[in-house]
Amino acid sequence: MELKHNPQESFDHEAYLKAKQQVTEIRGFYIHFSIYIIVNIFFLVVNLKYSPHHLWFFWPTMGWGIGLLFHGLSVFSFTSSWGKAWEERKIREFIEKEKQQQKQH
């Protein structure tokens, strides 16, 4: 899919790629969430039909739910903002080290 933009506006290709990556990650989360709902409804139906006296569907729902929670936190930048800031800082630090080493040689 190609982004159409107004020629009078400046276009930042790096910002576009970053935004595109974020949209891809959000879409992946929504797909993950949809599959989670469908599969866990299936688990609930099977559980209630074949062993209603023992509600086991709760355990895979909780386990998968924890994974889904962390996936959502990383996609929506609740936990990854520190990670991304740290990554950017470390990249700049390594670039500066490399420049200093090149100056010395």
C-alpha cells in the first residue's frame, strides 16, 4: 500500500516507516485478541458440554491472557516506551563511540 501525500507537505520517510511498523504491530495484536476470544469461547463450550463439574477452561484462558496482556502492553507502548528510549540512547552511544574510535585511528 502506497501512502499518498500532498507534494507541498514535507514527507519524512523514516517517520512513515515507523508509523507503518506501529500499525502492523497494532493489527497483529487485534488478530491475536480475536483468536484468543474465538478459541476461549470454544474451550468454554467444550468444557461446559463434556465436564461441567470441573471448569478447566479458566486455566488456558488465564495463561494465554497473561501473554495477551504483555503483547498489548508492548504494542500500545505502556511498557516499551522505556525500552525504546533506552534502545535509542544506546544506539546513539555506540555511534558516538565508533566516531571517537575512528578519530583516534
